Amino acid sequence: MDILKFLTAGSVDDGKSTLIGRLLYDSESILADQLEALQNSNRKNDDGTIDLAILTDGLKAEREQGITIDVAYKYFQTEKRKFIIADTPGHIQYTRNMVTGASNADLAIILIDARKGVIEQTIRHSYLVSLLGLPHVVVAVNKMDMVDYDEEVFNNIVKNYRAMAAKLNLGEITYIPVSALKGDNIVYKSDRITWYAGKSLLNHLETVKIAVDDSTDHARMPVQWVIRPQTDELHDYRGYAGRVLSGSFRVNDKVTVLPSGFSSTISLIEIFDKQPQEATAGQSVTLHLTDEIDISRGDILVNAAYQPKVAQLIQADVCWMDTKPIDQSLTYLVQHNSKITRCKIAEILYKVNINTLEKVETDVFNLNDIGSIIIKTAEPLAFDAYQDNKANGGAIIIDSRTNLTVGALMFRAIAD
């Protein structure tokens, strides 16, 4: 059974937490003690029904203010699929939290209040989803019960969203009219929205196809550990352990070690006590090569015929996550997979006004700003463009003084 990882995004009070609560409640994915606490809660809706947002508002401040602050992860499954939900904040000051929640997602549910339509925060969340390259988007037009389930209201929102989406690089978009409060089209098809012929939200989530890149083109494995027991029994044993980031490796494949550029051939693949002929993305493996070459932690094994870019001057999109602004005089650390090296911010190209999508020239980059920079690294990095291979196209910037993550990077190209 595969796993679909998805996030919910929307403006404050669009009903993200209620939608997730309804999804869990109506699919009977709530534990008995949670159900009891829910029924005993004093928080009720105006019509006296249970406030399902309680299921995701984990922080005290969230419960008191009725807003989402941190990323809340929920897990559930049906007979067809397992799910990991990231409930992300809608406030602009929590943009970094949304980027964190979206970084590993396969699909985004963008909620729109049927009474308000496409607003600035809709554009902002859609831009972030586009930036992070999520392949599937569900536009859930919520609170249809508050507009009398009017088809024309839904159609106008779809028209406006399509016009906005044309300016972005979004994946497949599906539009669903829902009422999280009343349960319309969340788990079950609504008998009050008879003009809608599509699937319910859960049915769509159960059936959407998750693309798996198992070709050898993007075969990438960062080396986490060089295994050399040096015992009498395993005197000649030399294995390179790591997790396959993307693509697949097969015995007898020609591989290149980057950044050194040395090449060899895979002689053996080990996964625990088995010796399969192939290792695919997500598997933790040990690879053996026919040649004894210099390989260390932080190096990356790649398909010899389809190699990533290798550079020290890299143009990248960045989401800044620190309360202190970018300081071009400082030396930061950049962590790309298992490799950590020093870097400097060589140039700030622009930041994006993510409410209007305009690129703005600036030399100041503050918390939650998103834009494009050029970094210069002390050692070469072997990377793919993020839009081509997310698994090997992302990195983080670390403040070497505090060891805090201060920025998320999406590599785009070798800088001129």
C-alpha cells in the first residue's frame, strides 16, 4: 500500500483544520480516546455540532486563537491508501512553516472560501506550491453551504483561479466544491451539490496517481558511510552505504563518484541480508564497486551517463527562515544531502512579492522573504535543477554560529 503525502493551505478561517477533522471523522480514522475527548469538548459550532478543528489544533495558542500556527501532521489510512497530512498555517508570518510542510508533499489542497473567492493569500499559497514543484493541486472551494450551494459561485471561482494559475507552473489541478462543516463532498458525495459530477475529496486522494521515478537517469545516492570492517573474516570488504535519493541502481551499472569524477561499475547491491539486482528510490542500501577508489561521506554516486551539475557558484531560489536578515558578510554552512560545506551569499538577485508575483530588486532579505540568490560554496556541489529532480535539487542554509537552519534552497542552475 503506497503513501500519499499532502498538505492543506488556505487563508485564516478558510476551514483547513475543520476539513482535516471532517476527513478523519467521516472516514472513521479517529481513536476511541480522541473521539471521547472530542465529544466531551466545550467547543461547538453555531449549530451545536462538534468543532472538528480540535483534532488538529495541537498547540494551546492554536486552540485559544482558533488559528493554525505550527505544522500539524496527521496519519490515517483507508483500504486503498495510507496518508500523511500536513496542516500548514495560513498567516503570512508563518510562510516558512508552510514551506517546511510542503517540501515533501505529493499534493496540495488549497482551500478557498466560497464567499471570498481568490484572494491574495490564495495567490501566495499557489505560488509556494508552484515554487516547490508539487505535481498535484486540489482547489477545494469550501463553505458552499454558506452560498446555498450555488453552482455559479463555484464556476466563477474556478474561472478566476485558472486565470491566476496560468501565470504559475502548477501541476494537475482538480476543482471540488465542498463544505467541511456539513461534510459535503469530503468523504462522501453530496446530495446537495447535484450539479457536481466529479469525485469526493477522499475518493480523489485515494485514486490520484503518484509518480515514482524508477529510471536510471536520475540514479543518485549520497554516501553516508564507508563500511570497512578490516577484520580477518571481512578483510577485503568495502561498501558504500546510503539511501537512494531518486532513480534506481542495478548490478553492472556504470556509476560516477562526484565531485571527484572517478568512475566504476556496481558489482554488488546489499539490502540487509539480501543481495538484489536492483535498488530503487527510498531504499537504504550498500553498494560495492569493482574498483577501489577514494570515496568519502558527502560524495554522491550517480549514473555515469546522466550526471548532475557540479559547481561552486549556484543560482537558487530561497525561502529565508531566520529572524535575522541575510548577511552577505557572513559565512554560512550549506547542507546538501550528506555533504556540508561553507558558503557565502554572493548576490541577492531579487525577492518576490508573493501577493502580486512581481520580482523586486533588493539588498535586504528578511524572515519569510522568498526570492533568488547566488551562493558560492567552498567545495563543489553535485546537484540537479530542482524542477528536474527535487530529491537532489534542495538544500538548507545553516548559521554556523547557532547551528540553526536559516534558509531553504531550491537549486536552479550554475550561476554565470
